[in-house]
Amino acid sequence: MSELLKMVDESLAYIRERSALKPELALVLGSGLGPLADKIEGACSIPYGEIPHFLRSTAPGHKGRLILGTLAGKTVLCMQGRFHYYEGYSQKDITYPIRVMARLGIKNLILTNACGGLRREFSPGDLMLITDHINFTGMNPLIGENEGDFGPRFPDMSKVYDPELRALCLGLAANLGVPLREGVYVGYSGPSFETPAEIRLFQGWGAGAVGMSTVAEAIVARHCGVRVLGLSCITNLAAGILDQPISSDEVIAAADAAGERFGRLLAELAGRM
């Protein structure tokens, strides 16, 4: 047994002591999107700090709790807040919870985030379905010895964001009357926001949004054979598009404003996945 698998099993043992639920779906809630967790019924809430080998979330808008319960009739596991590369953790560390999810038997994962829009037609509060990503962090969470207990040395990344789940999401959004844009997401290390020159580069690549999370988690989920759906909340237009500075307060406020629409869509997705 590898050291990583031993650690994951120790985390799982603690989680199972706290809850006997067997989740069918996992959600990772990004900055300002944590209130959806309040809709989970019969919830068992576990602070990350209590779970063996879990990190401490230090980012604003991330409560740092693992929640198990039911949402729209489905048993779910929800991360209310995530870990980020810019917090000083390694990419292996920030994706550790994804390994735990896979070992728990979860087959479907919804990754959400708050991010900057790269198109002038985007507005704060818009929701974007991620069609693909560009890893601009300069790092990959799979570097090093392959964790063969979880997946192959060279996992395929041609369909990171599952086409069937994306089609389901588009259909449900239309039925709910929730406008849903689509685009490529650029993963950026942070914690500084991007420069206008970097934004022009990303726009030239055809990307739709940029943020500081999601990509490493998606890579590890696919390594583990977990299907991924990615949803972004556009909280601001990125640097250089408008002649105004960007702040983290703006990001969280815009995510809060979009929370009701985002929550309705996620709840509907949970019931259908």
C-alpha cells in the first residue's frame, strides 16, 4: 500500500466514523458560493482541521468544512471551501480531498469557482459552463511518482469536462430560465490578479474566464476516473478590460449576488446526476 493510499484511508476512516452516508455526488464550492451548503438536509458537518491529513483553508469566503447530507434527494458530499496553490500548499496537497472522494466511491464531481471574465459581453453574476481548461500555473498535480492505486501514468485529458454532464447542465439551465454561457477556463496560480498583458494573451487563446482554482482538481479527478462538471461564476471583468482596479471584496460580493441562481441550478443538477 502506498503512503498516499494509507493517508487517504485514514481520512476516510474518520469521515465514516462521523457519517454512515455513502455519497453519490461531490461538490466543491468556490469563493462566495458556500451558502448552497445550507440547503443540504440532514447534514453532518466536519471542519477540515478535524480530518486526518486535511489542510486548513485560509482563503476569504471559504468556511473550510466537509458536509455530508442530501440535496434534491441525492446523497452528496460537499466541500464548503477549497485549498489553493497560492496559500502555499503543493498541488498534491490541494487535490488530496479529490483522492478521498474517489476512494469513497464517488463517480461524479461538480467543481465551482468565482473567476474573472475575459469577454466584454460578460457581466458580473453571469454563470459559465467550463468546456475545457488551460493550465497556466506552471505546475501539474501528477508530477512525481505515479499513484497507480488511483490511475494511470499518462491520463487522457481530451474530455476533462464530461460532454454528457455538460449537455445535461445546459438543458436544465434552459428549463430553469438560468442564462448559462460556455467557455474555456484558464487556471492561474495567484494570489496577485492577472496583468492586462496576461489577459490579452488569454483572450488570444480563445479563453472565456480566468481563476485561481479548479484545474488541478479536475486533473486529479480524471486521473481517478471521476467524471467532472465545471461551473464558474463571473464576478468581474479581468484586468485591462475596464479601466478600474480589481479587489477580492468585489469577487465575493458578485458571487453572493449570483448565489440564488447558482444554487437552483446546482440543486437541479444534483437531483439529475
